[in-house]
Amino acid sequence: MPEGKIVKALSGFYYVLTADGKITQCRGRGVFRKNKITPLVGDSVVFQAENDQEGYIMDVLPRKNELVRPPIANIDQAILVFSAMEPEFSTVLLDRFLVLIESKGVSPLICISKMDLLDEDAKLLGFADYYRSIGYEVLLTSTKEPEQLKEILPYLKEKSSVIAGQSGVGKSSLLNVLRPELELKTDNISSHLGRGKHTTRHVELMEINNGFVADTPGFSSLEFLEMEAEDVKDCFPEFVEKSHDCKFRGCTHLKEPKCAVKAAVEKEEIASYRYKHYVSFVEEIKDRKPRY
Ligand SMILES: Nc1nc2c(ncn2[C@@H]2O[C@H](COP(=O)(O)OP(=O)(O)OP(=O)(O)O)[C@@H](O)[C@H]2O)c(=O)[nH]1
Ligand SMILES: [Zn+2]
């Protein structure tokens, strides 16, 4: 039986893309409902279809991860859009997004938009350098320079990405710059699916530069609902690197003596604001009311 990837889900139908570029409209097997299996956009599935008729999804292959909003599976990368201004750049919000994304096993690409609105960019460039120094890719963009925005394209290759960020940071503007190429490439598929003829909200993976990008922004909930306090430290890559020198294995870098992370903060090798954010996230999770 053929395998494919669900690229769109709408009104009980799943649109399954196979390696030959064909899309087959499928329904889920009846037994899925009984077993509470809900296929998601992004799922790799096994399906059955006879001579180009409507098919049935027979099996959903194991997921690497899944997001709730938007409902999507097997995401490799989150493009975190933060504006330099309007709304103003916030390291605490960026660190929140980074922790949530790291905890889902998704790798972040930081994109700082609206660079054209800054008169004095020294402070922001300092932040960009810090995040680069701890292993993140940081792109500085402006819609005033669409060519430069296209530097994002190589990062999309062979990955499934979601775009995330606060309202107004420029997520749609970014997608619009990336889209022309997409419309050229997937013109047949779009007309086949009747894109634009319906207004129902749905999630769809768009093929861009040999990768997929979700057309609906992700990570709209920024609460650490599914996280435990002791997991937060693993979402700060520069802490993980230093933690090998902490005296205690499993050191949480809070009250333990001979903590290499706290020592690195003292020596300003780790940014003190990052450590402060860490402590506040851990407290927030510990204060969370238990859910029954
Ligand atoms: N000067 C400048 N303005 C920008 C840039 N990117 C986006 N904008 C403007 O910022 C505003 C918000 O951009 P959107 O692309 O709608 O932002 P969004 O993140 O999609 O917002 P939501 O749909 O609310 O989530 C618009 O007025 C854009 O024209 C940029 O690089 N420079
Ligand atoms: Zn420690």
C-alpha cells in the first residue's frame, strides 16, 4: 500500500501527498474513531486507493511530535518571528518561545523582523550575537529588503516548519514574500484542491523550496502546561553545556552548591537575564495549580 504525507485536512477529508507529487483525497478508516486515532496534517500515513478514486487512510505512522495549535504533527522547525520594534523586542518572550519549542523537540530559527524601524541597533545586535553564541541561527530581516528575506529559503529545505510569534510581528508579511515561488511550483495542486474557493479555517502544509511550511501560525499558547519544572533546564543550551561541571548530577542550578551554571552567570559567560528567565519559568511551573 502507498505511503504519503497529509498536507491538508478539511471537512473530514485528508489530502495525502505521495513522492510522485500526486494528492489523493482520503477518509480515515472507520476503526480510527473507535480507537480515538485522529490523523493530523503532517502525519505520514499508509493509504489505500483504487484508480484515483477517494482513498482510505489505513495506518498513521509514529509521530516525532505534535502541536495542538495548530493541530499538526512531525514539525522539525519553528521560525520564531520577533520584531525589532512595534511590538518591541522582548528577550523574556523569546526565551519563553525557545523553551516551549525545545521541549517539543522542534528546532528554532530566530528571525528578527522590522530591522528597518530601528535607528540604533547595537543593543539588538548584542542579543543576536548572544543567541548565536549558544547555537541558535538568527536572521535579521526587513520587508523593505525582500531579497534579504529570501535568505530564509535554504533553512526551509527538507524540513517541516511552522511560523510562530506574537501578533503584528510580521508573520504574514514573511509568508507573502515566500509565497510567490510556492504558487508557481504548486499551481496544479492548488487548482486541483480548489484553493481559495472556500473560506473554512484549516491547516495546510505548503511546499516551499523542497520543504513544508504550515500556513497557520503555531504555538499560540505560551503556557508551560505540559512541562515539569525539572525539564526547563534542558531547554537552555548554554546551561546544558556547563552542567557537566556542576558538582551534583541532575543539578537544577537553583540552590545546589558548586553549580557551574551559577558560576558562569557570575563570570558573565552566561547572560544573567537568561538565568533570571530560567528561575522565573521554574517558579511559574511550580506555582501551577495541580490539574485533576
Ligand atoms: N517597517 C516594517 N513593517 C513591517 C515589516 N514586516 C511587517 N511589517 C508591518 O507590520 C504589520 C503587521 O504585519 P503582519 O505580517 O500582518 O504581522 P503578523 O505577525 O502576521 O500579525 P498577526 O496576523 O496579527 O499574527 C503590517 O502593517 C506590516 O506591514 C518590516 O520588516 N518592516
Ligand atoms: Zn548546576
